[in-house]
Amino acid sequence: MSLVETIKKNRIMAMKTGAKDTLSTLRLLLSELDKERVIFKLQDVSELSDEQVQTVISRQIKKLDKEIEAYEAVGRETDSQNTEKELLMTYLPKQLTKEEIREIAYRADSLYRRGEIDQPQRYLAQRLKGKADMRLVMQILKEVQQELDNAGE
């Protein structure tokens, strides 16, 4: 079953059970997926690949993160945004832990220093897309590079 079919099935389930928050989140997500369908000139949302769907979901999560940050800055509650984010995260692959990201970043930097890859950032972006917050990945990569640079001095 494709990701779009799963989302549609869950939307119907939310309608039947009366889960209003879940229903509104899934309706918004399906609306965003429909916009993506138009961009790619597809006949139906079901034609989107799972990777395309995950990209849209990641964009929605980034928007929510910014919204949460702004709300927290002015002292507003962020419970509904956090709930929405948690629901959207269930449609993405399991997110890597900081330790797992650090391990992969060490490997990427090692490959870069040996000349086997051109850019560790691109290497990590390709391998970790959808599996980790890329902002966190780049932050960890910088830390790893600084650690290795300081160790080499």
C-alpha cells in the first residue's frame, strides 16, 4: 500500500472515529499533496511516489517547527502544533538518533579526507534525506569536523 493510500485510509478512519485534530491534519496534508500533484502534472495524487510524499511531509514539519518556535517566543501554547507534528512524523521513516547521525558524519568526513567523495554535506543529504533533520545533520557534521581538525593539530 502506498503512502498516499495509507493517508487516505487514515483520514477515513479519523472521520469515522470523530478524531477532529487528526482529520484536519490529514486533510491539510492531502491538500498539500494535491498541490504537489499539480506541480508534477499528474492526474491523481496516488501517482506521487512515496519519496515525493515524504518530501511534502518534511516541508510541513519544517513549517510546524518554525510555527512552534514563533509561538514559544511569544509564550503561546504549542500543544496542537506538536500533536500535528507527531502525527506527520508517523508517515516518515524512523528518524536517526544523534549518535547514529554522528557515526555517519564521521564516516562521511573520513571519506572526504581520503578524497573518495567531493562534499560530505551532499553525501549526507543524499543518504539521510527523510531520515533525519538536515539542520541537525549539518550541525553534527560541523562538530565532527572541528573535533577531527583539533585532534589533527
